[in-house]
Amino acid sequence: MAKRNALIKKLSVVETLGSTTVICTDKTGTLTQNQMTVSNLWVNGERLEVTGTGYSPMGEIVGAEIVESELHHLLVAAGLCNNARLEETSVNGLP
């Protein structure tokens, strides 16, 4: 890390980063718009594209038939390991 001029406050951070195999980044508006959507999935070494935008129920997982069983397991785990919810918002107090 020193060779790349990185400033590290704790050695444990470097050790953790050294064993990391996946880094997830976010440029989808999670912080600025309070929204998070999935655009790609990696399943069993295959990259799948998730189409659609925002919270619209329209879209598909392109290539899902290649890894259907593994994708099912990933989606079940993702559903069980979060507490996300979609709330209906109103305009001027009207639903």
C-alpha cells in the first residue's frame, strides 16, 4: 500500500483489503437520491445484466437461463439478507 502512496490508519485495514476478492462500488444514486438498483449480477462465473430502471417492475435478467438454479439460490439469499422495502410516496398528502 505504501508503494501506491495510500494512507492507512490501522494495519488491520490493509490485512482485510489483502484478502478481499470482490469490491462493490456504487455510482447509482444511493446516497444522492436514496435509491439503489442492481444493474449486473455475477453467478457461477457468468455476468448477467439486469435491465429496467428505477423501481419500475419492468425488466429482466439477461442470460438467466444459463445459470437458472444458481441464480435462484443467489436471489433467495439476497432476499433473506436485507431489510429493504418499497414505500409508496404521496404528493401533497394524496396517495
